[in-house]
Amino acid sequence: MLLVAGAALLAAESAVVTKRRGSLLKADTIVRCRSGHLFSTLWIPGASVKSLRLGWWRVQYCPVGRHWSLVTPVAVRDLTESQRAAAASIHDLRVP
């Protein structure tokens, strides 16, 4: 039962991420922290490399505000060109 619930949660997360970005895996996904800061990160649905997963939310370090926060993927089409450029220029820690 727990396995089925986990699989359903993964499928829901994949659907949300796919709708927002158009792909399931992206090294430079733009995310927003709870304080509104935008930055780019590695986002892999169903996996957490640099964060603690809470459903489709993740607790991750925000390099803009230098704090830990919930982060979620952003619909890139809703951002201005300057917001996209700013978020692309700030990346959290790279995974070796």
C-alpha cells in the first residue's frame, strides 16, 4: 500500500513538473524559494540529490537569500526576460 502511494506521488510530481517545464530532467531548472528568490538548480522528479523532499516541494539551500527554504519549480513562461536571466546566473551548489 505504501509503495502504491509512493508511486502515485511520484506520478503526480512528474505531471506537475512536466506541465511547468516541458521535460522531466533538467540541470538548470528555475525554482523559487518561499521568500520569492529565483535561482536555478538540478531538479529530478522522484529523486533528491541536494535537498530534502516533501512531496513535490523540497527543502533546499537558497543561494540568493543564503537560507534554507521550501523551493518549487517556476513556470518559466510567467517570468520576465530579466527574471529568467537573473535566475540562470545564480545556481546552487553543483553536484560533482
